[in-house]
Amino acid sequence: MRHTIKPQPFEGNGARSHQTKSKSASRKHAGSSRQLDQLSRLYDDAMDLFNQSALAASFEDMLNVKNRPRITRLVSLGLGSLLDSKDQQRRIKQLVIFMAIASHLTLTMADNGSLALYAQDPTFTAIDEAFLNNLGIIVLKTPSSSDLGDAGQMINEETLVYSPFLTIATYKLLFSQSLHTSTQSLSGSKIPILVSDDFNALKLKWDKRTSEHRDVETLIKGAKSGNYRRRAVNGEGFWAESDRPFPLAIYWRQAATQQKRGREHESCASAMGFPRENQAMSIQV
């Protein structure tokens, strides 16, 4: 007599399927937890290193000044995914700098609120978002690295923009929207502080005859026409040769009174016969 293979009861198949899915979800959750734990350890180690470095003192000196614009929100652009890659250590260190900057811009009791932190990058994963959320950072969305995305609606005249790595096209978009009052997406607001690639150093990356070189020159001119003053960020003890990024600079938009004082200071320096290099340094914030 031939034996027939009886189908398993529907409930049994469903139970096995449910068990398989549960085990898969459990493994996924465990993997996510391990990744988050690893990111936390790397972040804590990098923060400890930063706090002991000369770079930390440099940021403190540059940000803790009396004439600093009122800042109520920070937006990070172009940070990149924090997950395991050859750039992981550098990106985590750049995140540490972002959080360190925020620590120097705490709001007064009169502001009745906390500093709002945002980060945007098209390569962020669910793990990145979870880790950033744990730090109190709200993740914004963008379709590509050459689009300001949601950040274009968040940036206003009380926003510090931190962009450790952006494409030249995005920098041009950021500056053009900040400088032209007719632009709707930024409501005509000018970014008061930009912490970004040092455009003076970036210009040297390309030959003078290239379009990239000319584009960076346009950025430099845009910064000057927008009354931004550049200050290079220096300080050792944090970066290793393996993760050292491109040089950073702080671009600080001067108010009308500051700009006037800067011109008067420059005229005074000129009258006293100081060389132009010293004049330029004297008006930097």
C-alpha cells in the first residue's frame, strides 16, 4: 500500500513560520544592539580624547565670546553613516565636535527651551538614526547629497550649520540661499555661523584652471560679500594621521556694527603701516 504524505495542519505551519520570524527578529535586534553598543563605546572614547586635546580649547575660545550671534539650533550636514567603514573613526570624531560645539551654545533660562540639534545625510541607516536620537539629535531627510532636503526648511537666522564634508555644489546652494533674500526655502535668512571645510585650503586642492578651483573661489567671494569672517580651526591631540579630515574653518557673519568696527580697525592698522596679512587677522572674529 502506497503511503501518502499528509499536509501539515495550517496552524502548525503558521506556528513554525512565526517561530522563524521571531528568531530572525530577535537576531536582528541583537545585532542592532551590538552595533549601538559599539558606536557608544567609540563615541565615548572619542569624546574623552577630544576633551583632553588642544582642539577642544580652540573651539571653546572661538565660541565663548561676547559678540556671538544668538543660536537656538544646530544642523549637521554631510556627516555620513557612522557604521563600520574606513571612515568610521573620522565620522564619529566629527560627530563629537558637533556635540562639543552644542555644549558651548547652551541657551539661557530666559529662552525657556533647549538647543535643537538636527543631522541630515542621505546615507544614514536605521542604526545611525537610533544612535543619533539617543544623543538628542533629530534626523532630517534628503533625497541626495546635492540637495538641502528638510534642512532647507530648518535653517534660519539663529542656526549654526556644521558641515564637515559637503560637495561643492551643496556649498554653493547653501551660500546662495543664505545670501539671497528672495529665496523662499530659507525665508531669506542668513546663516550666522558656518563650521565647514576651510575654503582657502580647499581651493588649493585643484589646479587654477579647473572648474572646481573657480567654484571654490566663488564660495570665498560669497562668504566675503555676505560679511562672513573666516577663522581657521587649529589644535592638535585629537586627529590621527589615519582619520585626519580636511582643514576646518569657522565662518562668522558680522553684524553691521561689527563690520564697521572691523573697517575702522583695518584703517587704523593701515595708517600704522601694518602689513596686509596682519590687517586681515585683526578683523577676524
